[in-house]
Amino acid sequence: MTLARTWSVGLAGVHGAMVDVEVDLSAGVPGVVLVGLPDAVVRQSVDRVRAAVVNAGGRWPLRRITIGLSPAAMPKQGSGFDLALAAAVLAADGAVPAASVEQLVLIGELGLDGSVRAVRGVLPAVLAASRAGHATVVVPTGNAGEAALVEGVEVLAAGTLAEVVAHLRGRAPLPRHTRGALPPDAPGPDLGDVVGQPIGRRAVEVAAAGGHHLFLSGPPGAGKTMLAERLPGLLPPLDEQAALEVTAIHSVAGTLPPESPLVTRPTFEAPHHSATTAALVGGGSGLIRPGALCRAHRGVLFLDEAPEFPRAVLDTLRQPLERGSVTISRAGGSATFPCRAQLVLAANPCPCASAAGDTACTCTPPERRRYQTRLSGPLLDRIDLRVDLPAVTRAAWLEAGTAPEPTAAVAGRVAQARAAAAARLHDTGVSLNSQVPGRLLRERWSPPRPALRLVERALERGALSVRGYDRVLRVSWTLADLAGRTVPGGDDVAEALGLRLQRTAA
């Protein structure tokens, strides 16, 4: 038989699409023609596949080889098509039965020695194969753990091309990989380690309970980074669907550890202030990869020294934070990644960053104002909670002998508050107060009119925008949920307004 076909998967963001790999052998000058919008990596795969077949003990057909990747209009990127190309060529040449590869999905990169190497994006690829009705997938041994997370698909792990050929010939079946027990999560930093800062601890608890964005300002050593690092520990574990969603993002990004194939805890991303737009949001040449914002999906994105980030880079966060997703477009196509992360910004109040606070500051008032205005107003308007942390005093250190509440105790209250919000919002399609649309919030869950007097006056004075008004209402509902109240009262609205309007002293 001179015509054979098999299947592989192409990726666009975290979504996979089935790719039909067809090979035709015909008379003519020996050579390979590859069609179907392949990128440079896919075009180079012909040389890798040829060397792998020969070094695995096979024979490369000395005929005109036409390889088609369809749908032809979809760009094909990456090295994950190597294994499927090799199997289809061998099937067309009669080295393996053509029927053995017709319904098989093969994913993996080939080394020149015939080894099958791990690739990125195997989890979304196997999910796509499952949705398309394919029953069996062959993946590299290094990716077998994440591939086995998909139910209803038989996952075969391959270490070499020779093993795949032996399996297709029926001589030595490939080992079937099943989902195993996950290793226990390593303990994270505890909130009990934070000395003093009751306002900061309260803000972190409120942020965790409602999914609110947070801005922490204060001198060095005040505990901004410590508080931010402990926020993921207050968030509940990811459910199965969310875990697969987050794992798929890290699989495409290449940051998924092989010893822990499923991400079950909210992630924490803290890029350096020299990060580019592509590093923060996503991008890159060729295969579009998720940035830190996308990798923090359902977790925490922490930007320390936020004013040191280029303003244009920070402003790219505005739309993704509102929509919960980001679409990155290139000439060859586009990719959409989910990015519903909690943003935590941290900043010193001034350029000198005196650890002693305002009393030892050497900056002039204009310098302080210029430093604070590096964060644009539209970005700050999307931050629900803004907290100024004072310097840690000697008295706070002396009182450190009294152990503050640990993460476990606070996480319990957070879980109860989230459950109350989810029950109230069960018919809205969202489960967190921070996600409730403003119009729905005002129409169905507006607090009693007397409780709104303070926030209405702030709106009239221009201290709040309409977006800020809605965000105060969302935070007030979170405060009520934490307190076990069914409706926010005046104290809840006042506290929410205070957490919204805090400013760094100029």
C-alpha cells in the first residue's frame, strides 16, 4: 500500500485540534514534499524523522513522499508531529500494517537516535483526542503522567521509535499508563509567620474570600511580600475541572513538573520587574506561549516593586483582568488563554524606600507623587483593596510571642465565605463576589439604602468612579460573608470603602 494515514494534534493556545496526517508514496525522484501550512520546526522534522527511522533499524523509502497535514488552513507548529509522520511513512511503505495506525493518535518528538522525546501541550492534545472520539493515544514516556489524567482514553507510553514499530507489528505491546496517586502537596508558607500587620492580614483574608485584587504599599520589611506569598494558601484546592485547566496551561508553557503531573493547588507567579509584555501576558515567535498572568490562572499573580515595571507593560493587564482571558494575535494565527488570576501589587511609598517609614524619608513631595503615578489610574481603578502597611515597630516584635492565627484557621473562614457566596450566586454563572456584574449587583444585591450613604457621598465627590462604586459593593458582600451576615450593613460598606480609598501618603 502506498497511501497511509494516522492522527496527531495541533495546538492553538490551550485548545487542541485534530490533525490528519496522510502520506503518499509515488514514483519519481526521491524526496519529501510537506504540505499543510507547516512552520519551520515542522518542515525540519522531515530530516529528524528520516534519521530516526534509519537509526531505529528501519528503511527510509527511496521514493517521492508527499505528506499532507490537514486541515490545510490551520497552521502546524512544534515538533509534536514527528512520531505521527514516522508511523505514517512506515505504514505507507508497508513496514507496519496501515490499519494499525488509522485510528491511532501519535504525539511526540523524535531524536536522531530514534528516541521519543517529551513535548509541550500533551494534556490539551489528549483532551482534544478524547473529544474527537479517539480511544488510544501514544505519547512520550516523559508525558505519560499528564496524558493519563484524561479519562476514557488508553494512554500508551513510548520511549523509542523501535518500541512503537514493534507495537504496531503486534510483537511487543507498549506499556499502558494509568493515572496514579498524586504526591502530597508540599506545605506552603504560613500566615502565622507574619508579625503584626493586622490590617494587612485582614486585607489578605478578604482578598482570598472574594477573589479581589490587592495593592499593598509600605516601607521595606513591612511584610508586603510575606503577605502576598501566603495568599495562595488561603485559597481552596482546585476542583478537577479547574486543575485540568491550570495543568493544561502549564503543560503548554513547559513549566509542568514531571513528578507532579496535576496542579491541584492555586499557583503563585512573581515575575521580575524587568519582564516584557510577552513574558507577563504571553506571546513569543512560533508557538504562542502563556505568560505569567496566564500561568497564574485561578491563582495569584504578584508584582513586587510594581512602579518599577514599565507602565505600558502593566497597562496590558487591564483588559485581561476584566475579561478573565487574553487573546494574542500573530500573523500566523491567534491563541486565547484563560487568565482569571488574583492580582497583588506591592510598592514602596517613595523612591528612597526608607525602612523607617515617613520619618526618615529623603524624598521631596513631588518625587513621591511622580513615583506613585507610575501606576496608571485605570489599572488602580481595577484594584478592589488598597492597603498602606506601616513599618513593623519594636512593640510588634515584642508581641510576636503571641502566635497569630495560622493559615489553616483563616482558610477555614475563607472557605465558609466562598460557600455562602456560591450559594447566593448559584444561578448567575459565577461563584465569587469579585466576578458579579455591576448591573446585576445593583439590581439584585444592593445593600439597604442607609448603609450606602458613605459610598454614595464618595461617588458624588468624585472620590469613586462608577466602577469603584461597584467594587466597594462587591467587597462589602465579601465582608458580610466572612461575618456570617446575609446582607451587608453600614459597617461592612464603611470598611469596604476604607479598604478601597487608602492612599500612600504624599
